[in-house]
Amino acid sequence: TRRHTVLIDVDTFNSQRKFLPTKGRDLWHSDFVKMPCSQATNQKSKWDVISKKLKSLASKKTVSVKDVEEAIIKYNPKYKDQWSFDALHTFNKNIPDTENYFKTLFPKIAALALKLPDFVNKAIPLLRKGQSATITLSQVQISCLLANAFFCTFPHRNTSNPTAEYAGYPTINFNSLFGNWSERKREKLRAIMHYFKEVTDESTRPKGLVTFHRECLSYTDMPTWESCKENLSKLHITSEGQIELEGKGMLQVDFANSLIGGGVLGSGLLQEEILFLINPELIVARLFTEKLEDNECLIITGSQQFSSYSGFGDSFEWAGPYEDQSERDQWARRKTQILAIDAMNFRHSMDQYKRKHINRELNKAYCGFKGYDGHEKPDIATGKWGCGAFNGDPQLKALIQLMAAAKAKRGLAFFTFGDEYLKQSLQHIYELMFAEGITVGTLYKLLCEFSSAKHRDSDVDLFDFIKKNIRNSKSHL
Ligand code: APR
């Protein structure tokens, strides 16, 4: 049985009433997000302090970074000496006057955070490991939850102690974004502040819905890869463009961390973190998504892109507002689909050629590519998944994704991100395999043979190996 919890405002979305959880709004319970505004015994007095502070900020015309810091520490006194706000201070000083609207924005974020008991008046279930489940929130609810994350109102999560309640969850409060100044932090804060500017302004406040679906692939649904009869699906390869721009309208792959969003609230600035900064609504997934297991993924439908950017890593720059004109469904939900799948992190490169690891990556990709009931299934936009920070071999990862897409009967657009060599060699090997009418099962067996060959001689190149063995393998396998 699958759970779908819709937390949107009942009056606006009456037809969804049947999905609303029946257990009430204030569950201080291990299956639900522990909310800062909970009336549970321990938390009630904390919300009194928080809301008093936020009210005082919200009532002012201008609020300084010092005021923000003082408020946050007031209701998080334990972290007075641990949390630093130097990045927020330096950011505020360094930003040109024309762009410095923060003094007047802070009171608006505080006012938005205060609406939490009204805007999110149902308990939010946790998307736990081992279960497929869905949560739908309105974009306004998400903005309110993120305003609370900005003001660090969520009960602290002890993520370092493996036996603690939230050990398997990402962090959600923004405190780590405010300390350890760097140019990366400046660009991250520009993107985040722009998001809050848009969502607190009546004329630009977003009106749609966003759905978060955790898919857990059961062991019985995992393909027996060696006996898959599907032919390869269509493949488009380009060295130009990016998944999130040129891949609009497709299922866009997030090269994720098992803790969703990775280092978005810290200093990380790779594909996933950038995606989360330009679509900040994705960050709210950190509130309720437990660490992804090997057979799981998260699919987010309807998030809005607020910012443009340029660069990658240290060269990342916020490049101004983005007007997201994506097509919407009947609930004003954007049709944008983002698929978070975490590749394995191969500290020792040779590990990835082990059969069990090839299987793990195939099943992870397939879990995301197969889609879920009632969900549209556009082609997939992906690229060098797992091949940057996680040290994967782009040739192997491209074939793994191609096989998973074929099994899921979906086309693939592959963005090599400027890698001309990969573009050409992949195009060549794909045409060869296609001409030979190779099936997913045959390719899997070739990969297994390659795995043994690679362990005998670490210099063997995957595409060369396929070229040499494709004819033999077809007749012998
Ligand atoms: N579109 C297409 N390709 C891209 C894009 C993009 N927008 N951004 C980056 N790439 C290419 C680059 O060539 C990059 O080296 O994908 C490669 C892999 O990207 P990484 O982000 O390094 O992905 P991965 O190796 O899977 O690392 C995942 O990084 O962002 C964190 O939280 C994430 O911990 C996780 C880890």
C-alpha cells in the first residue's frame, strides 16, 4: 500500500480532501516531522519564545544581520559558541547597494515563518526508508517551511550520533549557510535571498503545488539483467548545454547524495547543490526525506526555477532572476520532474567494475527511470552521473543508464558537459550496438566479461572491449 499525503490548504484544494491525514496536525511522533510550532509539552514554550522573537523582527521596517543573529541565538542558546554568522555579515557588507534589499527582506521572511501554524496545519509524514510514499505541498507552504529553516526554528537534529533520532536525515536549519565566509557562500546567499524576495512579494508569490515521491524498488521488481530482452532505446548525445536548461520538459537527473541536497547548506557547489540553489523548493525535501537506500530514489514534480547561474564549483555565480514558464497540470503544478539518484562514491576506482556494484548502479538508475503509477514518463535528461565527486567511469555510467532507460522504455538525452571525446566515443559505440541489435541482457553479459577483463588488466577500456567482443558475445551469450 502506498501513502499519498496532501498537505495543501483544504479550502483552496477541496477536491483533495480525501487525501488529508486523519490524525490531526500536531503529532510529536517519530513518524512525522517535529514542527517548531508543535503544541507538544516540550516544544510549546519554545514556540512561544520563537514566535515572540519573529514577531518583533516582523514588526520592524528594517532588520540588521545582527538582529537576525541575536534572534536565532535567543531560541538556540546551546549553539551560541558553535554557530557562526560571519558569512551573513560579510555578505551583507560586500553586496552592492543596488542589490542590497536584505534589511527590508528579513522582516518579511520572519512574517512568513510566523505563519507556520496556519499554513501547514497538518502533520508532515516522514518519507522513510523501505517505503514508497508521496507528499504534496503547495509552494506557499514550502516557502513558509523554508522561512523557518532560514530562522533555524526546527528542533535541532543530531546527525553525528548514529543512534540519535535524526541520524539518517539531512540537516534543515540554515545555520551552516551563515558561517565560514567564502565566495561560494556569497553566491549561494544571493540565490537564496532572491528566492525569499520572490516568495514574500505579493505579485510574484508562487501558486502551484510540488509533489515529493520516494520510490522504493522491491527486490522482486528488480530486473534479472542478464535475461532482459529489450533493445536499446533512442539516445541523443550532446556536449553542449545543461540538464536543467536544455532538458526542460524531460525527467532531469539530480546527481544526488544519499542525504538529499548534499552540501547545499554547506560549501558544496556541484551539480546537485547548484540545482537546489536555483530551485530552492527542493531544499525542503531535506526536512522529511530519510537517507536513500541502494534501491530507492526521490522524484520531485513541480518545483520552480527562480534563478539563473553560470559556472560550476568555485566559478559558480548567481546570474539573476529566472522566469520559469514550464507547462503546468490541472493543479497548477509544473510538469518539471527532477529525479534524485545517488551514485556510489568510488574511492578506489577499480571497485566500480565489480559485478555487485554494476548491479547496484543499474538498479538505482532503474528505480528512478521506471517512474511510478499515474506519473507521466517523458524522456530522461542525464549525463556524467557519479563521475565527478564520486569518481565514476563515464563510459560505464553511460551504458548503465542506457540499459536502465531501455528497460524502463524511455529515451535518453545525454549531456557530456563539454566532454567532446565522450560525446564522440559514446555516439560511435551506441551506433555499433544499435546496428548489431544488441539487447540489454547481451550488454549486461558483456559488462560482466569486461569486469573480469578489467580485473586482469586495469588498462582495458570499456568501449574498446565492446568493439572487440560485440560479435563474439552475440553468438556465444
Ligand atoms: N548538466 C550536465 N552535466 C553536468 C552538470 C549539468 N548541469 N553539472 C555537472 N555536470 C557534469 C560534470 O562533468 C561533473 O563533473 O557531471 C559531472 C558529475 O557531477 P557531480 O556533481 O560531481 O556528480 P557526482 O560525481 O555524482 O557527485 C555527487 O556531489 O553535488 C554532490 O550532493 C552531491 O554528494 C553528491 C556528489
